[in-house]
Amino acid sequence: MESIGKILIGKIPVDQIPTLIGVADEIGQLKQFIEDWVAKVSVEVEQPVRWQLLSRPKYFRPLTIFACYRAVSGRLVTEQLIRAAAALEIFHNVSLIVDDILDRSRFRRGRLTLHCRFGELPALMTSGFLTAGGFKLVEDDRYSVRLLAELMQRLGVAECLQWRLRREPLGVEDWRAIAGEDTGSMFEICARLGTRDDRLKKFGLLVGLLYHGCDDVGDVRGAMALGGGGGEDVRDRILTLPAAFAIRDAKTAAIFRSPARNSYKALTKRMFEVLPEAEQYLDELAAEARSEALQNSDRPQGLLALIEYTRALSRS
């Protein structure tokens, strides 16, 4: 999916998405803010912080913040919102550092993961440094502090829940509940930061579910392209959207319960076979998100573009 200097989603380069959604100026301000912030951190952590935050970021979550702000406001973006978006992006990267360590991932965005580049202890300490730094960015904004604290707690609970329920042959509604507290909570908080109220709260949740589901489907397509199996979610028997459809079959559910490594390919193949059902479900999520955007904003064009971009992720 990656090409020189840009990442393509469908036929749309990632670096053109802010313009498509109408928030290119805001993303430009955010990039400069984060670069300036990184330049001021302690020299002891500067290199790992720079590696993590400035390594070809997609800024998809800040895109959601700014799109929601534009959808309800005709005013220019404020410094307060830039700071909140920077803190959210920093917290997102904290979650990536932890995920990469737990998944034993060697690469992200075409580069070595932080713990592989600098070591596990520096990576963990950098994640703590970033968390504290994110809160300091919004220390004078009680609303953002409250929402970001809520987010970090919800993410922690969601990860524990998802891990506890691994190998459990649950259904699509269970997937929706778990994903809603994982990726869904991140995008829900983005929407609430953008509007500073709850009017687009459900929209954000739905975009997060859509993103999570498209990522699940894309992982299966990628695994099949590489010969099937071997992915972290398959290895750990995490309930993904394709898995939720596949394990309605009793034989597949039995494979899902088993930690046997020799069942990777069989499970991945079965998940690939149910992708049309997963794609249909994603279409339904996209339709729900469009309805929320149209009903709860005066300027929904950017939100609708965000939905279309997100929906295209599973097909790339």
C-alpha cells in the first residue's frame, strides 16, 4: 500500500485527504505545532519521540477533530483546539507503542517500531513521557483534560476486555461492543473535542467502528495475499469483524477456540470467505454515520468525505 513519499488509500493519496475534507490549513498548523513541541523535549528522549511522532504520520484522528469542528462552526480554528488535537495524536501514539510491544511487531509505516529501534525500556519510558506531555498541553483546558482522561481509561479497559475474550466464539454485536470501546472511543472523543459537546458523539463512534472494521477486513486481505495466516489477531484469536462472521460455523468456531499454530491458514481462509458479509456490514455502518452527520451538523460535507475515505480503507 505504501509508495514513495505517500500512502495510497484506494486512489487517493493520504497527503491529499486534508484538502478533500477541507481541513488542510488545520493539519498544517498541527504538524508545525507538533514539530515545535518535539524540538523542545529533553535530549534524552528527543530521538525516540521524533521517531514516533514525525515518522510519516497520517493524522487521521486529528482530521476527525477538525472535520467535526468545521461541521458545526464557521470560525477559524483556535489554539485551544490545536493543542487538544496534538494531545490526542500523542495519546494515539502511546497506544501504538504499547500495541507494537505486545504484538511483537517489527515494523509500522514502513519503519522499525520504536521498541525495535531503541529498545523496549526506552519505548516504554517514551510512552510515559508522551502521556504526561499530552496532558501538559491541555492543562488549562478542563474539558479536554476530562475527555482525554476518559479516553485513556476506556482504552485500557477495552484492551483488557479484548484480551480476556480471546478465543471466545462471540458474535457481530459483541465485536461492535468491543470495537466501540477500542477504536470507537478514540473517534468519539475526537468528535467531542471538535464540537466541545456531544452532538456528533455517535457520529464519531460510528466512524471509529467503520475504521476498525475496515482495518480488520484489510488485514485478512493482506494475510491471504501473503499466503494466509500468521497475523497477530489470528495468532491471538482476537475477535475481528471477519472472525465474528466466520465463527458462526461450528467447525470454524472450534478452530477459533484452539491456540494451535497449524490452524492459522485454515482460519484465515474461512475469514476470507465471509468478507462479502463483512463488507455489507461496513456499508451499513457507513450509512448510519452519514445519517448522523446529516442530522447533527450544519456543514456536513467534510464529515461525508471522511466517511467515504474511511469506507475505502478495506478495499485498498
